[in-house]
Amino acid sequence: MTKYWLMKTEPTTFSIDDLETSEEQTTSWEGVRNYQARNTLRDEIQVGDRVLFYHSACKEPAVVGTATVVRSGYPDIHAFDRRHKYFDPKSDPAKPTWYMVDIQLEQKLDTPVTLKAMRGQAKLEGMVLLQKGSRLSVQPVKKKEFDTVLKMAAV
DNA sequence: GCCAACGTTGGC
DNA sequence: GCCAACGTTGGC
């Protein structure tokens, strides 16, 4: 069954425009270094799942597009590369600590759904993103929440 | 740039 | 195993 997720990225690092201009509009989602998010990437996300693409730590935090999962969890090889910024000496290639998935752009929203707008929407009250101190970079979204966000974009 | 919230590290 | 110190996230 299709599941729904939200993935955060700082647009200065990797934005929706970067995804749009990627080959086949597809990218690997590497560099997640949080165990809870790792578990999600490794164990839960399946091909065909849908993703809200969220820009964080920027002028206007917002959901800016949607993506679909085209490859489920596999080891984050950047953790093994000594010179890479995502290198982690504790990750053993024989038993990787970190995982990634591949996502493909579905649509870039004409109207981003801002964090502010989402906070004003009663239907999104329970959304993980909106909880106090929520820092998870890969987080579950309910179907109803996913649909509500998309509806808000189509104004 | 500030700072609250959170996760991780490491001494004991 | 506790918990203080530290580093990071991310909204404002």
C-alpha cells in the first residue's frame, strides 16, 4: 500500500530546482544521519510511495513539490568515502549504518504551501512537521495530510 | 544572529 | 546507566 512521507532539505544544499534538472529528475537521498530517519529509509519506504518535498532553514519554509520513490532503501555509500562530507568512519561496508533511497520529481508546485499556511490549517494539526521541536528530516505523513497539502497548493 | 529543542558523546 | 556538555537543526 502506498505510504506518504515528507523529506526536508535546505534549498542551498539541494533544492526542488536541483531535482528538476537532475538526470531523469531523479536523485539519491543521501546524507541522512539520524537513526530514526535511517530506520524509515531502510525499513519502511517502498517504491511507489509518495513524498512531500520540503524546503527548510530558508526564508520561506514550505512544501515546494512532490516526488515518488523509485528505489527503496540501500546503503549510503558516501558514508564509506573518507573524503566525502557525509563520511562516517563508524559505518562498516559489511554492515552499513546509513541508508538512502532514490526519488523522482512528480510535480513542482506552482504555489508552495508555506509552513505558515500549514500551521493555519486545522486539518493538519497532527502533522509531524508541525509538532514542537520536530527535527526529523524524513517523516511520515498521513494520506489525508498529503491530500490536504496538495489541495492547498491548487488555489 | 538568536535561541529553544533535540540527539549524541563521553566521563564517571 | 546517568547526565552534563556539546553540536546541530531550523524557525523566527
